[in-house]
Amino acid sequence: MAAKISKVQDKLLAALEKKAPNASAFVDEQYDPMETATLLKVCRLLLKKEKDPVRKAMLHMLVGRIYHDDANFDDAAKEALLVSKMKDIPTSVTAYAYGIIASIYTQQGDFVRAEKLCKSVLALTGETESETFVLAVNTIGNIHYYNGRFALALEYYDTGIRITKKLGLKKRAIVAIINSALALGVLGRLDEVIKRLEEARKLAQEVGDDRSIAQVAVTIGDNYLKQGELEKALEQLSEGLRLTKKIGQKSRLAEIYTEIARAHFGLEQFDLALENAMKGLSLAEKMNQKIHIASSAGMVGLIHNHTGNADAENFLKKSIETYRAWPSDVESVGLEYSLFQYGKFLLPKNKNEALQCFQEAAAILMKRPSSENVKKKLEETRDILHELGVEIVLPEEKPRELEKGQENLKKALEISKTINLETSLNNILNIIVDGVLEISGAERGFIVFMEDGLWKTTISRNFPEDITEESEYPAIQKIIQNSLKSGKPMMGGCRHTSRVFESDSVEVPDSVRTLLVFPLAVGEEILGCIYIDSRVAAMDISSDLEDLMTAVMEHAAFVIAKTSQYESIRNFSEKLEHRIERQNMELRRTRTELEKKQQELELKHHYKNIIGKSSKMREIFRLLDEITGNDLPVSIEGESGTGKELVAKAIHYNGPRKKKNFLAINCAAIPESLMESELFGYEKGAFTGADERKAGIFEQANGGTLFLDEIGNMSPVMQQKLLRVVQENEVRRLGSDSPLKVDVRIISATNKSLSDLVAGGTFREDLFYRLNVLPITLPPLRDRKEDIPLLVEYFWKKISPYTEIPENDKGELLKLLNDYDWPGNVRELENEITRLASLGKTGFNIKYLSRHILHESRQSGVPMGIFLSEESLTLPEIEKRCIVAALENAKGNKTKAAELLGIPRTSIDSKMKKLNIRLAELVYEY
């Protein structure tokens, strides 16, 4: 068993490795009716491990095929539905899944959903003639066949034959030929039936496939049965049953058993007939095959009635109820025969009920295409009715056309009623398109309207999302334009000569069999039009249907115009309400702002976070007063640590944008590869790792201020992109084609001279002039040392609010600080004060200032003990003096001395030994 599983698994994996996924071919090649259990087990094992969506889809479809041939239609449909909802799989695989689901729905009698899915398959496959296309065409043919539209079914079957022969799909050709023979049979074209079946038999023998041979045998047996050659029929049906059992195709068994029962009944072998009919019914019920439940139950009822068994009534009722339960717009094929048999059963007991059954059976039979079987049953029904005192006339075509007209009129009234109750234009358009497709039998359709002087598609069915991608679009567009210009309906390729449509000048596109165009007009005003067509089968549009569809379109145009006006008024009303609400909000905000105005005026000139009273800082404050009140770009230059971001915040929070965001970004700290996504944001999937949409800093700062620090470090590429944002006031997220408008005040800063960078060619001149509208140059701390006392006081209170600097130490501290050049400016000063406040746990001590400040200051006049003379010193001598000075300041504490020097504690001992330094010889200051 393990070896068999391994072999099947290797075969499946090899087939899955093929690059071009063809779900239909894969399933046909890998399916083995003799090994379904092993196949199912291997598929389940592979599905647990498989990650690739396409390969998973193929495996699910193979599992669905196994369930389908085992007559487990519910599970087969689940597998196909799973595939139809999967993402990242080719359209051809999705189309195949739709086709399988449609086939299952058809077998279960759900024809409405099946037909819609088939039309979706035709749309997805486009003009590509493939196995999936053939599957959809054959299924639509079956739907029409089961609903009694035999001529239309034959058109679809013939299309399937043509394509299968063209593609060399012999097995599928056999199915199409057999189905066409069935349609030809009920249409009374018996000579053609024999030719088709012989062709199918020959092809099946060439293929050598038991499944195909069984299908042909059953169909030939069915044809013999209809011709009354019962022995031949039984022989062929029995052979078909044997082969069907051999290959394990359970889905066909119920049908074959019922046909065998019919042959035995004709041969008056009633026990065998009943035995086979019951087998067929049991299998049909087990597999939920509504089509075969109805026919098998009818057969059982017929046998019981003939043999005088009272159970006949139950089975005949069951057959009729099952037929009536089908979701079909016409009476299901077979209902008339069950009604006839039930009438015969009731005749001895209840003539009135029997009469109703015979009359209904006759009405249905008169609508069926003429065939020997239909004629025979109709004559028999008429004779019985004559005996009951009821005469019926058997006209040929008129009743059927009249019935079709009544059905279409009913649908048209339903459409009109539904759109009258709708208030959403979009819903109305969807109802109209679906209704027109249903009435006409067309495959595709769309509506176009005039918008801003252009014709635009609004609602479409089974066309590409972008209709302009349709290969025949230019020809279709020309037809639409002609119809809109003339204001009259147009038709092309229809079987009947139209009285309503202009059809002489219409050139039907190559891929289209029939097309119709309805202008949507109210009076002289043309709102748009509806276009529908059929590519596989020619639509049979009668003159009555033309009139009906035209009337529906006139009513639809009126409702569309009325609803459009209603929506325009509603949209205008909503906009007006929104505008009034916005104005009320503006008034409330203005009132609140006026109430706070006095407080804001008092705070405006305070700039509490910027410390200074020197002449240069007073000039900065004066400049800020002029800048904060407008939205122009500001460029701040100054050395590192001079407070550029503080000034930027002061401009924002004292300006009109203070209620919005203030965001800052350091251009020197972000790699160029990330800068664009940080500034402008990105869409989901724009690049690897973009798992969700992210708004950029520009978007986040909308309405507020963006501070671009160290802008001189921005790359030329990003300078170009930033220039575009500044010029256009819009950004575009990575991965998006739609720009976003932004309203951002830009404040840029640099520790270099932008004009020097422009002159050096590293900064764009045009961007410089865009950003440098309001320039501010912040002075270094060395040029405004008179502000140092204020800054020291401010930082000390900020770090240590509950202690004071001793007055006797303050003078010495300020002298040391004034003697220093401050290359790190205010930021460096803040760090030093923080250091003093944090380390001085037992009290204030100047020694905690950084060594370089103490060194530089004492070189300016404060004795330090290291450089007291102008003598030339070697490096070891300089190192020795530094260590001695540190030990003296630390009062002999080696750990503190190491901290002052910024070296490990262990290094002190080794250096003291190496440089011959003794603690006993040091002089300490107390």
C-alpha cells in the first residue's frame, strides 16, 4: 500500500511541476477511476503541505472529480467552490472551477445558477477555445435541453463538436456528439441521430476508453428504445451498465437502470422492470440527482399502475412533485409523461382530477418540438380527452410562441415592478441588465451613459472589467454610436427579420452570432444605451419579443431618468447639509479662537523655550514676530546645538497652524533608500515588506508644519522629489498612481551654509530659492556669551528645581564657562549643567565639569598644574601630569581619578607604576 501511495504521489508531483497550468487536462490525465481511494488519500496528504495556490487549486479540482464520479455532488461542489474563491490563480483555473460547479448544479436541477456560472465561464475564457470553454458550452446545451429548448441546445452542442474536433479532444467530442444526437432525436431528425451515434461509436472505439464506449452504448440503447427495438435497446443498455460499473462511474447508474427498466417494461418483463427501476430510484435519491429521481419514480409508478399495485399513486405523485420543484422557467422534460400516467391511474377513481392531469399533459406536449414520441403521446392524450367529452386542437407553433410570449411578458412585468420600487440607480441598472439577458438568452451585456460629454460604461455582465480590452470593442463601439446617433434599436445576426430593429446596415463582429442595441431615450433626449450579444448560439428573437423588449427599455429609460434626477437632488441636499454643518463648525471655532485671542497675544512674544537677552537674540525674537504669522517656508542656519528645532517649534506653536501637527525628520539620519517612503508613504504591496498602507510624514503633517533638519545632507534625487512636492503641493505614495493634495508649511534647517552648498553644486539652486524664503541665522553661543548666566539658571532649575548653585561658587563657574569656546553651543552647555546637577550628590562641585572645559579655561588664566610653562614636553611627561592632576583633584581616590580621565580603574595602577607616581608625594587642595 505504501509503495502504491508513493508511486501515485510521485506521478502527481511530476504533473504539478508543469509550468503552464491546465486544470482540465491535469484532472483528466491524473484521474484513474480504478484508484480513486489512493488518489484521494494522496491529494489530501499533498494539500496539507502544498503552499503554491495554483498547485493547491489543481489538487482540489482532482478531489472534486473523484467526488463527482462517486456521485458525491455536494462535496464535489465544495471543492470547486473553494478553488473559485482562491486568489493568485490563473483565470483559466477559476473558469474551470466555475464550469464544474455549473455542471453539478445542472445535474441537481438548479438551472438558473448553472446558466449564470456558465456565462461567467464564457466571459473568463474570452475567445480562447479550450476544454473549459467546451465544458461551459455543453452545460448550457444541457440546461436548454432539460428546459425543452431543444433547437437552442443543439446549437450549443454543435459548437462543442466543432471546437473539440479542432482541438483534438476526442473524449469530449464524443460527449458533444451524443448530446447532439439526443437533441436531434426529440426534434424528430432521426436519420441524423443514427449518423451522429455511429460517428460517436467509431470515435469511442478509436479512443479505446471504456467510459466513452459506455456512454455511446447507453445512448444507442436509448435511441433503440425510442424506436421500439426493445431487444437491441436492452443489449446496448446492459453493455453500457457493465462498463459503467467497471469504471466506477456511479453518477450514470441511476439513469441507466431506469432505461433498462423501460426496456423490460416494453418486453412485459415486469418483475425485472420493477427491480431495475427501484435500483435507479434508490441510487438517484442517495446521490440527490433530482432529474433521475423524477424519471425513476415515474417509471416505478408506471409499472405499479400496470400491475395493479396501489403504490403507483405515491410514486407518480413523487415524480410530478420532483419535476415541479425544479427551478426552471418552463415545464421540465418528463413532467408531461408522469402527468399522463397519473391521469390514467386516476381515471377509474376520479375523472375530474384525471381530466386535469390529461389537459395539463396535453398543454405541455403541444409546446414540445414535434417528434414521433411526442406526436404519439399527444394523439393518445387527445383520444382519452375525447372520451371524457373534451376536445382539443393541436396547432403547430402558435401555442408555443404564445406561451413564450406570456412567459416573457411576465418577466418584463417583474422587471418593471422591481425597478419602480428601487431608489438606487446602480441597483436599477443591475436589474435591467440581468433582466434583458434572461429574456433574450444573450450571454453578455452592458449599459453606457453620457458623462461630461463622453460615453462611459457603468454596468456590465461577462465582459472584461475594462470593456475597451475586448477584442471586438471597436466594432461594437461603432454599432453603439450608430444606434445612439439614429436613436433607434439595432440588431444583427438574428434568425428572424426584424420589424422593430434596424438590421440592414449592422456589421456583426466576427466573434458575435447575434447582437442587439437599445437606446435609452426619454422623448428626444438619449440617456445612453444597452448592448447585448451572444457569441456561441444565435438568439431567436421573435417579433413579439422585439416589441416587448423595446417597451421594457422605454420604461427603463423613464425610471433611470427619474432616479438620476432624484439622486442629483439627494446629492445636492447632502452637500448643502455638509456645507452648512461645516460653516457652523467654522463659526464655533472662530468664536472659541476670539475668546482665547487675548491669552494668545500675551504668550505670542514670550518664546519661553528660547533663552537669551543678548542683542543677537533680541534680533532673532524680532524676526520671529514677523515670521510666525504667515505660511511661507523658513530656512534656519546655525551650528549644531544652537536650537534650530526650538526655533522651528516656536514658529509653529505661535502661528496659525498650532492646532495641527508639528513633525520633524532628520535628513542625515535616514538612509536614502528609506527617505522616499518616510516622506511620502506607500501603498500595500508597493515593495517587499509593505504589508499595509502607510501615510508619509507629509500626509501626517497636512495642515501643520514639517521640520526638515539637516536638509543639506539630502541626496540630489530626493531634492528633485522634494522640489516637486513644494511646487505642486501634492505627494504620491509609493505604489500609487493617484496624487494626494497636502498643505504643509516647511521649515528647513542646516548646520552648513546652503548658499555655499549651492555654489559647490551639491544642493539644487531652484530648491534653495523655494525653501530660503524667510532665512534665519542663529548665532553660536560663543558670540552671545552674555546669555550664559540665563541659560545656566534655566537648565539648573530644569534639572534640579529644589536646589540652588552656591553664590560663592557661581562666580567661578560662570568665569570657567565664559572662558570656554562652546563648539557644541547651547546643547553642550545644557549637558554640562546636567552633569553638574546630577553628579553633585553631596553638594555643588565645579570639578565635575568636563576636563576639556577645565583645561581650556585654566589655560586662559586658571592654574591647572599640567601646562604651567612653555617648556617642550614629551608625551609620557604630558600623560604623567594629567594623571597627577586627576589624582590631586580626586584627593588621592584612584577610582574618581579614573572617572575624571575617562579610563578604566585598572589602568591607573599600571600607569602610576610605569610613570613612577606616588600618592604620598601629591598635594591635595581642600
